[in-house]
Amino acid sequence: MGYPALLLSLLVFLAPGTCIDPRRVLRTLSSLHLPTNPASRSSVAKNYSVFYFQQKVDHFGFSNMKTFKQRYLLADKHWDKDGGSILFYTGNEGDIVWFCNNTGFMWDVAEELKAMLVFAEHRYYGESLPFGNNSFQDGRHLNFLTSEQALADFVELIKHLKRTIPGAEDQPVIAIGGSYGGMLAAWFRMKYPHIVVGALAASAPIWQFEDFVPCDMFMKIVTTDFKKSGSNCSVTILRSWDAINRLSSTGSGLQWLAQTLHLCSPLTFEDIPNLKEWIMETWVNLAMVNYPYASNFLQPLPAWPIKVVCQYLINPSVPDSMLIQNIFQALNVYYNYSGQAKCLNISETATKNLGSLGWSYQACTEMVMPFCTNGIDDMFEPHQWNLKKYSDECFKQWGVRPRPSWIITMYGGKNIKSHSNIIFSNGDLDPWSGGGVTKDITDTLVAVTIKEGAHHLDLRANNALDPTSVLLARALEIEHMKRWIKDFHDNVGRQP
Amino acid sequence: MGYPALLLSLLVFLAPGTCIDPRRVLRTLSSLHLPTNPASRSSVAKNYSVFYFQQKVDHFGFSNMKTFKQRYLLADKHWDKDGGSILFYTGNEGDIVWFCNNTGFMWDVAEELKAMLVFAEHRYYGESLPFGNNSFQDGRHLNFLTSEQALADFVELIKHLKRTIPGAEDQPVIAIGGSYGGMLAAWFRMKYPHIVVGALAASAPIWQFEDFVPCDMFMKIVTTDFKKSGSNCSVTILRSWDAINRLSSTGSGLQWLAQTLHLCSPLTFEDIPNLKEWIMETWVNLAMVNYPYASNFLQPLPAWPIKVVCQYLINPSVPDSMLIQNIFQALNVYYNYSGQAKCLNISETATKNLGSLGWSYQACTEMVMPFCTNGIDDMFEPHQWNLKKYSDECFKQWGVRPRPSWIITMYGGKNIKSHSNIIFSNGDLDPWSGGGVTKDITDTLVAVTIKEGAHHLDLRANNALDPTSVLLARALEIEHMKRWIKDFHDNVGRQP
């Protein structure tokens, strides 16, 4: 999720006045999500059925009577109508099958919670396209891509399941999601507590809006991850930008850069902002997927990948050419751990499982997350957050203007203590934890922190190399969910 | 509010296959609201300022960037920034000035609660027309008339007030409304607890949807009001329908009927369903405004008007002609208490302060309230609830189909116990109490019942003739509101 928004915003402040390059956006918007983990995936077989449910394109108006098919996956192997539950994955910005395969936690706990698993695809992603191939044509077709409409889809889908599956009516539903999907899970419980008894909101940066957190927090956490993972690692990266700037000032320098970084295409001077963004994006991605075991994100990655990367970045005080050679070695860990890549492509789309266009639109409307860097507290070139430019770029691209305060207006920002039954989990290594809820708000709005956790590690399948902190987090999460389920069953028939 | 929906639905089952007569709808949809009460109004001077706030036409999409001016009234004579509050009237389907002048309770408690009073006009009513004179042109222009959009208007308005009025930021806001406005107040607290600390939902029939209450409940309460107000009163009314049917079967009978009822226009056989609806509507109106003191609704009315009406309806066993003469005397209490009316007009619009077209659309989209009668437990001719016909009429009139379960999907129906700080007040005499919350749900979702109360009597100004039950209700309401205000001020600075 938000990472694309971040990159979009960086684009704006990196290259003021320039138009967003759609190819570039496509790539940057496509690089967030989670590795499949063949090792753990095989441990619990993911046998699900695929269904489609007819949804209204517009839940909030009556003149548009169009409908579309929302895809969802259902697995009921462990479901027990007696004291069981329904775990409902609030799909985020991508193909639901991919999310399903990357949310091993739900599969791991299904038996214990006697749970039916449902994975609902988010509208405008995967196969759930309100206007088919025309869905991204223009602002008019994209008008129904909002978090509110997505939540209403979830509500209608759950009502449909309860109506049509015998025994489902009297089952508590728990919303589970990660990243943007984690925000959706939390908001789902806030707005529709009559539909879901609780929510597990993993790595959900619900406060990464307006000025709830300093705009430089995200990149500070990325920097800290590198700082802690190797001596001089972040300083080396910090110095690399100037080295690139110096080297790219001559034609031969540009040629050398492209060659040394094994890029697939030659570089022009105009490509340099893109090159730097691409490198920056790599470090951010690494911070998000800095998992304790080998995983497979875009390309295969080793365990604790930042540590591996940092082995090449121990000396910041070498000449520019040496520095860039080391940067290449580091990038190569991320892009070529398998050794199969012939060259590195700075405009390459990372994975097709994410809906890049959809998220780019969402970042231009509701999901406005301010980011900035100062080059002092972080390892990046200084860039300010510029809402005006951001808005202008959005207007150019989609014909819409963002509403930076809408999400807070709608979902309450920091004033959410009257809600209940939400677990906010965050990994300390995850840059998104900066905008997350990391302290208990009340007895039932609880924060779970995972010291050694990157981006929603807790939602991933069990792994022999899981650190204790994530095991504890999952245990706590299960405890809360069990209580919600028990409370529900205890209260059945006691409704007013 | 809902009364128009009731009448709309009756139209559908009374005259299957016939089209809704716009004139008729206009009248039936305009006859709900509250008497001005000159006596009590003068006791607290209503000095307010009128303002306009630029609202987005569509809060839930980004492609429509149009805005419109929402009217609101503000009175701050008693407002004290130190420990004070903001009482926010959630405007319903009519002119906000009229509501302001008919909600004396807020004026009466302003000093005690050190409150700023705000009366917000509902979109598509009064002067708050999203597309000016074109607002009701067709379904496309009416597309933004929903309770969700109205609530979002309220939220944005409150944020605006807090931003622009020094000292308002740190003030608790309490939502107050009656009838449809009472539902809005309750839903406001449910959906935006970060904006309002509590809600007083007076005579809010939030369960008058789907099958939450039997469809004949409303008319049963109307009947009970008449039954209790005079010997044989309801039986006389019950018999009157057949008398009308018999008399209207001949040309001379029609002529006699029109003459005896002092109608302004002659009657044809086709008018008879309208005539009966108009009479039925009169009895329903009387049940809603059966106040303990003289009030001025449409026409001036005596105290306990049903008792006065029933004085003419003591003998059900007289010949048809005598029965109809007595019915005329009863109707005349309602339509001609002042003695000024030269004739009675069965297609007369009752008051222009209500937005009849707007409500007719709302009843055809979100506000689908099933009503029926059986002629056994109530004093009306039997009519079934027929959703199919209702929907077809809506489609003919507005090009929309109602979604009968949407309100419950959105706002939770009976499963609302996780919310807090809502007072549901209901008068036992009020037919709308059947769909209201009349028992406590939790410690903070409380029901206040008013034994001698008609439609939101508690929101009316103090009156020397107020029964003890309404005095107690208001005292309870004030106690709750004071607690919410205190809790807010006690917690300022303690937010997470």
C-alpha cells in the first residue's frame, strides 16, 4: 500500500513541475507486497473455492444501478458451526489470490478458531473491476474507488454469506488485513461493529495522514534499519547520492554509471532522478521485507536481507567509483539474489499482482500520506512535502484533487477511543509502524509490537526461524480473537 | 418524517396499479411536522444568525467537484468556552428556520449547558439545494440526497466551526434531532463518535424498517390513541370507511358526501381512495400532535385534540349519513378549529416548510418503512404491505428502486450495543414509538419514555401544561448531556 503513495509523493518533490511518468508510476506503485514463502506455504495446504458476488457499483447513490462481480475465495475445511468463526480478509490493492497465498497466519489459525476463511477482493483490483477494462479509463470510471465503497462491498458480501451458507448466520466475523488492508480491517470494525466483532489490523498506518506523525518518520525508520544492520551502512548510502550526482555530470560518467550498475538501458542526465528514486525504493522495499528467513519477494531474498546488503556498504569514505560499485553489489542482492538477472531495469514493474493504477488513484484522492526527508536524520537527499505540487500532479493524471483530511474526518484520526475490539500490530523494523498505533488506547483497542518484525510479519505463515516476538504477537492476537468469538457465542440470543 | 413514507406506501396498496398523483404526494408528504407554539416560543427569544457553508455535493466520490451552500443558524448568547458545549441540531426534511423555531428545548437548556446552538439544514431542503431549482429535476440530480451525505455535511460543518470559531475546538458537540432528524442524530453518534460525544434522538423510529417491527404497529398505536380518548371513538372511525364506500356508490351519494364534508371540490368515484387517505392522514396527524396544550400545527389545535375530536365520534351505530356528519365535525376540529376555513380541501398542501419532493425521494431509496393495516387490530381498512408495487411506483416517479435493507446494513438495526451515549426518547402516544428504542440497550444507550407524550414532545419548549412525564424525560436528558460534557472536559488533554 502506501509505499506507492510515498513514491508518488517523492516523484513530485524530486522533479517539481515534471509530469508523472506513467511507466515509472506503474513500477513504483507495484513494489510493495509480500514474498510468497514456499517453505511455509507448503506447510498448510491452501484449498479454497473461488466465487463471485454481484455488487452495486455505487453503494452511496441510487441513480447508478450498475453492478459488477466481486471475486472472493472461501475455505471451510476447519469451519465448525458450533462455536466457530469466520475470518474475513479485507482485501487490499491487489490480486486476492496472491494475498490469500501470502497470509499464512489465517490458514495456520483456522483449525484452532474453527474458522471459515474468506478472502474478499478489493474493487478495482485483481478480477474485481467495476467497469472491466474501462475501469481505469478516467476519473468518472474511477469515481467508485474509495475505501467507503470497499467497506460497503465487504458488508454486503458478509450479509450474502450469512444469508446463503447454512449455519453462517450465527457466526462471529473477524476482519483481518495488513497494510492498507489493515486500515480497512480497523475501519471496518469502527464503522460496522454490527458486522464484525473485531479486527486484526496488521501494519496499518492509520495515522500516516495530515500531520499526525512527522513526515520524515517513515524514512527515518528505513534509515535506522540500515544503521542497525551494518557498520556505516546508512552513511554509505547517504554519501552515494552525491557520488551519483557528481558522476552523472559528464557523459562518460553517465556511461560508467549505467555499466557499473549493470543497467539494461543507457542513462541520460534526465534519467538520474528516476535512477535515484529506483535505488531509494529498493532500500525502502528492503526495510519492509526485512524478514528473518529467506523469502521470495519480486526476486528471492536471503534471511535478514538488509544485513546481507550492508555487507557491501561498510566503507563510506572510498572514492565515488568504488562507492557506486559497492552500491551495485548491494542492489544486486535485492534484484539478483538468484543470479539469473542479466541486467537491472530501473523502470521494471516489480510484480503484476498489485493494482498500480488503482493505488495511484487512491493516493490522489483519499490516501494522501505526507512524506519528507532531510538528509540529516535519514540517509536520503532532502525533499520537502509539497501538497500543492502533489495535488497538481494528481489533477493532471486523473482530473481529481486529493482531500488530505478526509480520511481523518471519516475515520477519526487519534480520537478513536470509543471503539473497541481492534488489535493494531506493528513491527519495529517496519517503516509503516511510524504511522501506526503502537500503544494501547483502551483495554480493547490494543497495540501489539513485534521487535524483530518488518511489514506485517505476523500475518505470514509460521516459520521455524520466526523470532519470539512474532510468536508472542500471534499468540496475543489469537487470545483476543478467541475472546471475541467466545463473547459472541455467549451473547447469542441475548441481543436486545 | 416517515409519515410521508407511510402515506406513500398506503397510496401504493390502496390503489394498486395507479400512478402516484404528484399533487397528492405533495400534500401527503407535507403534513408531518410540529406546531409552532407562540406561547412557549415567546418565553425564550430565538436570536440567531444565519450562515452558509460551502459543502461538497458528493462526499463519497472525487470526480464531481461541485459545491453548494448549506444554511445553518447559530446562537451563542449562553455559550461559555469554559466548560461549555455545542448543541447541534441535525436538520431533517424541511426548512431549518422552522425547525429552529419548533425546538424550544434547545433554547430552554442553552444557559444551563452553557451551550452554543447550531441548527444545520439538511441538503435538498429549505435553502440548502445542491443544484438550486434543478435539485429535484431527476434521479441524477437527486443522487446525492442520502442520509450518509447529510451526515457528512454535518461532520464537515462541525469541523469548519471548530476551525473558525475561537474556543470551539475544545468543546464537546452533542447531536440533537427529532423524528428523521432523531435517526440522523443517533446515526451521527454511531458513525462519527469522534465528532459528537453523544446524541439525543427524539422519536427516532430507527427500527421502522424491514421486519424489525410488525408493519401494523404504527396504525395500531394510532388506533389506541383514539380508543383511549373517547368511548366508541375508534369503532366509529372504523365503521366510517364502509359508510363512505356505500354512500359513494351513487352519484347523489357522492354529491351528498362532498357537501356534508364541506369539501371545496365535487367528488367523483375515482376520488374516493384519495378522500379516504386524506381522512386517514388526519387521524394519523392527530395522533402525532396529540399534545397536552393548545398548539398551532397547520391550523390551530386545542389541547389534547383527539379528545376533542372524539366528542363527535361516540356513536358508531347511527345511519351512514349521520355517521359522516359526525366525521365531518371531527375533521373540522383539525382543519377548522379557528373557524376561518370556508371549505376543506382534500388535496391541500399542509405546510410549505417541509420538503415534500425530497422526502418522497428518500422514501423511495433509503427510507423504506413497511406499513399495513388489518381492520381488526386497527380502525382502518385492511391493506397489505406490497414492496413490489412500492418499488414500481418509485421507479415510475424517480427512476430509482428502493433498497429496503440498506439502512439496517448501514446503521446496524438491532445490533447496536457496541455504541454509546445515545438517548432514545419516545412518547407512548406517538405512533412512531412503535419503531423506536423504548428499552435501555446498555448503560449508555438509554431509552426514555414519555407516558403522555406524542411526537417528540420533549423537544418542544417548556409549557405550563407539560405533563410530569415530559418534565422527567427532559431532566433525564439534561443529566445525560451534562455527564457527556463533563466527561469531555475531564478528558481534554488525555487523548492518546
